[in-house]
Amino acid sequence: MKKYHCCATCIYFVAERKDGKMSYYCKRLGYETKTHYQFNCWIPKENVRKLMKKDGGKDV
């Protein structure tokens, strides 16, 4: 799980282009974030869950 746990892999992560620049935020918390940040509210996206399971991790 540690290998996958970051904002970019969370269901709440949103990436938008604003004025030619990328903007990243958490729609759950309402905070601006970075792709590599980690928060305890992390819920992995479905494709990440499949990768984690394939790597031998338990189902999340």
C-alpha cells in the first residue's frame, strides 16, 4: 500500500488546467494539494486497487 498511497491515486484527487497551469486539489477536503502528498482519508481509485491486489496486497 505504501507504494501507491499518494493524492494522485485517490478518488478525491482532481487535476484541472487553469490559465495554462495545472491545479491539483482534494475535492473532499477542499485543499490544494500535490500529486505526491498523503492524507489519512486516502481511498484508492479502482485501477489502483486492482494493482495493489495484483501485487499481493489485501483488497482495500
